[in-house]
Amino acid sequence: MLNYQGTVIRPPSEANSLILQVTLGCSDNSCIFCPAYKDKKFKIKSIEEIERDIKTAYQYYPDIRKIFLADGDALIIPQKDLLIILNKILETFPAVIRISMYASVKSIELKTVEELKQLQSKKMSLVYVGFETGDKDVYQLIRKYGSPQKNVESILKLKQAGIKSNVTIILGLGGQRFSFQHAKNTADILNRSQPEQIAALTLMVAGNTPLYNMCKLKQFRLLKDFDVLKELKILLENLQDFKCLFFANHASNYIPISARFPKERQNLISMLNKIIINCNKKALKKDFARGL
Ligand code: SF4
């Protein structure tokens, strides 16, 4: 078996990929809403450990086509080592067509466009980046490294290197106070960066996070179900017509959505409008059925 340590998280769209754990935890780990890697201190696994896992994985999945490098921020691995890992993967699994990973603003900042191009030539063609919000106030509130502007720059840099991006945003992250500006300014940074894929999650508050305590102290007020839909509608109305895949099919979302933009954007807005106007509770997933 592969040497997975602790909880291993992957994006929903990597369900059929081989998950190869090359780092432990998250290099930032400061976001107040995120329960993901609170049990782990960030570490890059040794090349020997990773090569052992690649060898083991070959026995089970010799023809695998997609590989996801976990945990958080695999792109922060020094270029020389990352190239060794990618070369080993390509040598072991000749059928591989895509290698993907989570990356942070920091790790994208640390790589030059030339280095990113080098990685792209080794089939590293998709990177998942957490924008979370495009609003400065909300960004400050969640205490994440970077800024909305830096997020835009990081996606443009990936584009220059020919690497596609999947950007995560979180509905409800501004709470009741910042809902409108969160939606509007998130649409704005998506317009400016134009990622190939957008994944919208809906905020769920986990017990082991600072945000949980803020909710208990009423310093943060969560959005109700229909308010989340209204926020999504504002975001979609403010998106420009650029080509991308839009997903809101994570377990946390009230309505599962998977759409091609710009073609399906207006239909989606009309659908949301109808549900909101009719207060159609039946169209929504029940809160107990949502999950992280
Ligand atoms: S949201 Fe992403 S960057 Fe922030 S702590 Fe969680 S895994 Fe790390």
C-alpha cells in the first residue's frame, strides 16, 4: 500500500486519479475557516519516500492516466526535486496525460515562468489554487497569505507557462456583513484572471477552526441557504463572458451545478432566480446532507 500519512484531501475532479502524497499538510495553514490539515505540520517528503510510493503504485495502477500530487502546495517543492519526481512519474507511468496539484500564491511566486514551463513540459498541466474571495476585507478576515491581486497575478503567470488553473471560491465566506462585496469583488478577480475552471464551495464551519469560535461569539454571522443562492446569483451576474467550466458540485453546495460558461451562464442565473423567487426549498439540499 502507498504510505499515506494523516487525512489526504483531493479535489472532487481528481476522483479517478492516482493520489501521490509528496508533501504533508499545508505550507500556509493559517486560514481561519479551514480544518483541512490542522493535524499536520508542513513537510516535504523525501525523494526516497516518494520514489518508493511510485514503485508501489505501479504494481496496482500501471496504466494510470492522471496523477494528483497531495497534500497542500506540492508546487513549493524546490524545482530540482520536483523535476526528479515528475521524471520518475513519466518514466514509470507512460500512459500519464496529466499531473496536477494544489499550489499557493507563495509557491507560484517562487517559480519563474521558465521554471513553470519546464514543469508544464513534464505534463504538469493543471494547478488548483484557492482564491476563496476577491474582496480585500474578507481576505483580511480569513487571514490567508497573499491578496486578491496576488491571486490574479499567479493565475496570469500560470497561463504564460501554458498551465491551466482551477480556482476555488467559497460562497458565504464574507458572512452576512460582507456578502454583497464578497460576491461582486470575487467576480471581478475571476474576470481579471479568467481561469479555465472555477469551483465554488459553500462555507461550512468546522469545530476545530477559529471561525467556529467567532460564530459562537456572534462575531461572524453565517448566511442562510437562500442568501447563499442570492450571493451566487450576484457573482454570476457580474462575471464576464469568458470560456470556463463552472462547478458547484461539492458536497457543501445547496444545489449541484456543473456548467459550461459563457454558454450556460444566463440559464443558470434564470434557474437560481426562479428558485429564489419561489422560495423553493425542495430544490435545495438539506443542511444535514451537506458535508465538507
Ligand atoms: S484554505 Fe488552503 S491555504 Fe488555507 S489553510 Fe486550508 S489548505 Fe492551507
